[in-house]
Amino acid sequence: MDYNITLIPGDGIGPEIVREARKVMDRVGQIYGHTFHYKEILMGGCSIDAYGVPLTQEALETARESDAVLLGAVGGNVGNSRWYDAAPDKRPEAGLLAIRRGLGLFANIRPAFLYDQLADACPLKQEIIGNGFDMVIVRELTGGLYFGARRTETIDGVMTAVDTLTYNENEIRRIAVKAFDIAMKRRKKVTSVDKANVLDSSRLWRKVVEEVAEDYPKVELSHMLVDNCAMQLVMNPGQFDVILTENMFGDILSDEASMITGSIGMLSSASLNESRFGLYEPSHGSAPDIAGQDIANPIATILSAAMLLRFSFDLDQEADAVEEAVRQVLKDGYRTGDIMSEGCIRIGTAQMGDRIAERI
Amino acid sequence: MDYNITLIPGDGIGPEIVREARKVMDRVGQIYGHTFHYKEILMGGCSIDAYGVPLTQEALETARESDAVLLGAVGGNVGNSRWYDAAPDKRPEAGLLAIRRGLGLFANIRPAFLYDQLADACPLKQEIIGNGFDMVIVRELTGGLYFGARRTETIDGVMTAVDTLTYNENEIRRIAVKAFDIAMKRRKKVTSVDKANVLDSSRLWRKVVEEVAEDYPKVELSHMLVDNCAMQLVMNPGQFDVILTENMFGDILSDEASMITGSIGMLSSASLNESRFGLYEPSHGSAPDIAGQDIANPIATILSAAMLLRFSFDLDQEADAVEEAVRQVLKDGYRTGDIMSEGCIRIGTAQMGDRIAERI
Ligand SMILES: CC(C)[C@H](C(=O)O)[C@@H](O)C(=O)O
Ligand SMILES: CC(C)[C@H](C(=O)O)[C@@H](O)C(=O)O
């Protein structure tokens, strides 16, 4: 079959990791008889440099007309980037927010688990991780503080800034349904995270999540306050199966969860809309400090391509093949620098892509 | 001298840990010739049970008229407490919010450091903690999402909830000044944490923090995004000296920071207003599951009393004596269950208070 994929290389290491993911996809196409047609668009800092905006309307339309989007990374995760002084809508990240909103990608799915072979890299002690951990963060992605009204104004000579956190029951319901659906295919546990002892939006969140839970009698639901969850992730990550939470809490907790795996260069993510369309990207950032050196780890992007095959194209067998190829290459002892450990063979970005493609 | 202290035992283990702190304070009084006068007030679940509200106006006035407040804990840190269904202003935690706001306690100071003697309890690997870590979180406590306007309403049949995140430059300035003042007495590094790539309030935050920084040329300021900070705390806690942040981010990050010390039962906190007045409390919660069993660790509360002596009463020598007594007792090998390790002597809550008081 033929599929149309929008590629967004983005900034920093984005182009080199997307290149390797494409290499692997093409190999999948060859072997399983699919044709992937790619269109590349600019987003983030590179789009600002070319067009003065982080995402053009035209680029958004290209993405909308395709079957799925594969993204490298945009902007920088660093506080003092070169876009530091820019207004939010002139920053590379605004491209990401615009595409999420523009394509209705309300469900951000971020798996965070411990790779057996990379347990050395996990920052947590063996006593804490016990038999490992394996969770999925389901983060609402198009509501909350990210998209509420905001303004900065001077009142009686005093500068005041306001952001608004809004959720309605429909927004909460659809993301809760996603979380419960995912839990049904896993260990059937949902931990819904909020700050219901303070926020009205969190109280509505709890109420709607409990309503949704009634349709899933087999799933065990519990509620956890966000501050407690930030602690529990460090103290006992094994307790979590599916974590369901709102946009800002999800931003913080999913980064914390990725980091405790010790393998953030290995974690993929999907941002889905109501149909099968999705945007797939690694959980890590654009790492401008190592861009262009052929040392970045492309595995998270390659595994994001596997998620794309599975979720948007229903190509389970092909997705399995990519995931299996990654496991094999790790077993063979190949590592990029970020996951290097004693006795392994250190290779670069492009070589890693080659090894994985060969294993398909 | 004579000092008036308001005691708030609160809920759960609160009463038993406050009792031990009072024991230690009284011993300090005896030796150094001070008289501490105590008034007890109810706050939290116990106040709801007695008066139907988490904090009466009269109790607030008692606190206001005293020189400092020592608090055990209120409510429960557990999502499914018996107040679960109550409206926010009818929950135990509302007492805490009311006293913070009522007494203008805008500066929450939470030290988080690794105890040499308790390094075993730290969930992070030795490679990560290296030579230990020692930071202070300075959290804004009377603004932001916690105290902004909120409402839940039905619009066209759809339930919608709104919370508001507001900061003005004066609120930001005074907490930034606190953080820089604290940094001047430490390693002279401030990491200001925000989400300036999304929020207007965070952009104002950065601007004002940079203005304040100009008055402290010796302090090194950096900015970090909140999601990145949640990662960095796990990956490299040693990089932090003073973390400065707004209310909700501070709630999440300070709990995460306490947890990575592995000794949350050992960490104290202070909530200060513009004068010398403050409320002092342990960083941990009310632990209702172990209440009344004489097994809770009173050390965080005893160290909070030491902070009280230092910050509100200027009794540095006395505060040092309390801190030194705690160190001695740990050196002697006494431990409550939460910090127990091989070869140590396990004792209960009251015994721990006795041992520390004896060492003054
Ligand atoms: C770049 C930024 C706007 C974004 C977010 O906060 O959502 C990022 O941190 C993420 O998690 O995808
Ligand atoms: C009990 C709750 C309202 C409170 C907060 O969120 O501030 C607590 O978590 C804390 O950190 O003191």
C-alpha cells in the first residue's frame, strides 16, 4: 500500500535522527511491500530562520493532508537558547503548539520503561526499581494552561501577567477514554493525577474520570495528587501502569518519568487526534550542543516510526519488526555514546540506523 | 526572654511529632534561659471535626498575635482521604492555604540535602549523587494558581472549570529577593524555574528575576524550564544551590527534591512573611496510616523548631544546638523505622524526642 508521511526534521539533532528513521521505514517498505511517500516541512527555529514564523499555514496544511507526521525535535530544551528573548509565538516551540492545536492532537502517549539491557544507565538504585517498571503517561495536549487566554498588563503601574487553566468535561472525557483503552491492553491500572485539593479544574477532572471509569469495570482507577506523584515516580515507579493527567502536569511528570528510565534517548511518543492520525516524535529534545556530530541516538525516533506504523497505519507486524530489530542491535552490543557501557561497541547515528535497518 | 509560639498539632502524626519538638524547645529554654509560651490551635481535619471549618477566624488571630507558628501536618497526602468529596474550602488543606494567605507567608523555604549518615536511604545511585547534594527550594506561596479566581460553570450544557494563574511584579520581586539573599549565604547560585516558552506569567517572572539579579552581582543566575528541572533533579541534583520558583511548580519540585534525599522524615521548612514572623513545619505529610503508633519520625519537626529559633527569634546558638543534638543522636545510631538501617538501634517517636532533648 501507499502511505503519505510528513517529515519534520526540525532543529538541532532533528535532521540526523529523522534521516535514520526514514532509512528504517524505507527498509520496512521494501520488505513488506509498502511505499512511503514523504513530504518535508520546516517547523521550529529553522522555519523562523526561513519564514519568520515557527510554522507556516502551508506547512500545517501539508501535515494535515498526510496520513501521519514524524518529527525530530524543535527548539532547545535549554533555558538560555538563542530564542530566549523572543515572544512566545516567535519561538520554535510555538510551532509544536500550533501543530498540536491545529491538528487536534489531544492525546500525548509517552511510554517510560526500563530497558533490561540499559539498566546500568538508570539513575535509581536496584532496590527501588526491583523488577523494573513499565508505564505509559497519557497527557492531555490541547487544553489547560497551554491554550488558555493570557495577558500581561500594567495595572496602577504594576505589571501583572495572567494565564488561564481551562478544561471542559468533553476534553477531559476523551483523554480519559484514551487512557482507559490503553490500560485495557496493559495491566489495567489507571492513576489519574491532579491537584484536586486546590484547583477547580482538577475537581472536574476527577469527576469526569470517575464517570468514564464506570465503563471500564475491569480497570482499577486511583487518584494521586501531582506533588505526591512526583515523589512516587522516584520512590516506587513500579506501582504505575497508566498515568492519566492534564497538559502542564503531564509535561513535568512525563519528563521526570523518562529520566528515571535512564534511557531518554530510547523513548518514543505519539500525539493523536480523534481519528487514526498522529504525530510521532522522540521524548527527548533537540540537543543543539551535539547537533551535526553524528553522535545522537536515533533509536527514540526509530521507535516513534514504529509507533506510527502501529497506530496510524495499523501495520502491527511491521512495527513489531522494527522494535525487534532495535532489540537485536542492542543485544549485538551496539550503542551510541549516551547509552554506552563497558564491553559494548560504540557507533554513530548513521551506523545505528544502518544496523537497525539491516536487522529488519 | 519570653516568646509566644502557636502550636498547630493538626492531623495524623501531627500531634505526636509536635509534642517531641516542644520537648526539645523546652529543654532549649531551660538551658539558655528562655521561656516559651505556647497556645495550641486546631487546623485541618481536627478543626473541621470540631467547628466545621478547617481554620476558624479566632485560631487565625491567635496565630497572628504570636511570634511564630510550629505546625505538625494537616489532612492527608493520599488522594482518597475521607475528605475526598469535600469542596476545597471544606478540606483540611484549606486551613493551610488560609493561614498562608491570612498571615502573608509568601516565602516557602525548603532545604533538601543528603544526610551523610542516611545515604543508604537515598533512591539515587552513588554515581548520580557523587559528593552529595545540598539545595534550598524557595517557593512563592501566596500567589499563582493557588489563589487566583476559579469557577466551575455549565456553558451550553458543558461543564467547564477555570483556574487562574496570576503574578504581579511585586509578588515576583519579593520572593526573588529572598532567594538571592539566601544564595548570598550559600554557594551563590540561583536557578529560577519557570515555563517561559508557554506562560505569560513565566515571562514576567524571568524579567523581574533578572532585574533583581542586577542587585546581586556575586550571584550566578540561570533559568531552567520546569520540565527540564524535574529531570535534572533526578539526573544531577548536585548542580543546584537555590531553586527559585512559583507556587505550583514549587509544590511539585520541592516534593520531588525531598524524595531524592531519601530522608523526607528529616526535612524541615519555613514559610515566612515580610517581617520575622514565620510558620515552620516538616516537609512530609500527616501520614494517617501510622498515626498514634509512636513510630513516626519527629526529626523534621524538631529541625523545623530549630529553623523557628533561627529565623523568627534570631537565636542562632540555640538553633545550632538543636541541629547538633540531632546529628549526635544519629551518630549514636538511634533511628526511627523510616530511616532504619543495619547495625542501628530502632526507637520510637517519643524516645527520639528524649534522646535529642538530652543531647542539648
Ligand atoms: C517545547 C514545549 C512547548 C513542549 C511542552 O511543554 O509541551 C515540550 O516540553 C514537550 O513536552 O513536548
Ligand atoms: C496540602 C497542600 C495544599 C499543600 C500545597 O499544595 O501547597 C502541600 O502539598 C504543601 O506542599 O505544603
